[in-house]
Amino acid sequence: MLLKRTDIEAKLSRASARGLPEEKLLQEVALILQRDTEHDQRIQQNLLSASSKAENRFEFDLLERSRIYHLEQIRGICIDFRLRFLDAKFFKGAIPPEGLSEIKRLEKEHGCELKGFKVLAPSRLFKLEDKDDPILFAPIGNGYYYLIHKWGNDLHPLRKWLVWPFKNIVNRAALVLLLSYLATLMVPDGLFSKSGSAAEFWIIFFFMFKSIAAVVIFYGFALGKNFNSAIWNSKYFNA
């Protein structure tokens, strides 16, 4: 005689029938869903509100040391990779569900309401005012921030070197000098005189330097391309 297979769904239905009445059960579920929706709305409201001076009362014994960063460490990364560290309300996209879930988990674990959220990301991901890898932070206090969630793609492996000329005026001047030297080397010998002397080389170099520097200065002023140290925490696109 073959034994009949056990239908788990039928077992669950019988267990449910012995539990709360159907109307009461639906009310309980509706209440849970309502509370969860209200929690999501409150988190979204906190993400859109500007409260940069907020300090969240975390239980320090529950924090992961590897996710705690000081403002100076964040500033250094922003300057090296030309990123911005701004209030979450300026972020163009939506915080992913995983990020909201992590906020909920931390609020439940630490028994507090998190506020003052910040996002670390490239400028193009922010709604900046006129004047591939975001990270969400919440302030702890005394210049420290706690990394809540990272999403999206990692930065291009060469980004640090691609934005190197924007780091400071010394780097930009060094790039202009290098480009001027390379451009001078490309000028054929004897193009302007038959002697091809060292004096001629440096005259051409000086001419190349002035030309390239003029283009760089015009590009910088026309497009508002300021140095990394000036824009890392600025909400203006032409700061």
C-alpha cells in the first residue's frame, strides 16, 4: 500500500483555520502592512530632509568598526576621486530597497530614528543648484559617519588618474607643462629656422605653454570646473 504524499499547503490551511478567525487575521496583517508603510514613509521623509547637524544615538557596542569613517577620511577620498559628499536630498536617484531595509534594521537594532543622511557619489548623480556607485552614510557625531549601504557599480579603475589634473592647481600646471613639452617635441626640426637651436626649442615650448594654458583656463572658467578640494561638499554645480 502506497502512502499518500503530504500536502504542506493543506496542513498550513488547517493550522490557519485553528488559529485566529479570518476577519481578525486580516486585520492583524493589514495593521502590520500599515505600520511597515508608515515606517518606509518616515525613512523617505528623513532622507529628503536636510539635517546636517543631526547626531544619531547608535549603540556603539553594536557598530561595525570597518563601517565607521571620519569626515577627513571621506574628504580625502572625495578629493582623490572627484566625488561629492552631500545631503541625501540632493541625490537624483532613489535609495534602493536594500538600503531602506538596512536603515530599518539599524533603527530596530539601535532603538533610534536615523536622520541626517549623506550620500557619497560623483557629481552627475546629484541634483545640484546653480552657483556609478553611491554610498549612504548617517552621522554619528564629532565628525564621524557610519556607512549604511553601498550600491551601483564600482568606480572606473583609472578614475583617480583621470581626475588627477582637477585635484589642485599644481597638478593642473604640471599637466599643462607636460602637454606643452610633448607638443613642442612634435614640431619638426628646422620648421622655423635651419639651425634648430635650443633657443628655438624653448621659444616654441613657451608658445605651446601659453596656448594650452589659455585653453585650459577658458575651459575651467567656462564650464565651472573647479578643483576637487573646492567641490567635494558643495551643492552648487559651478562652485
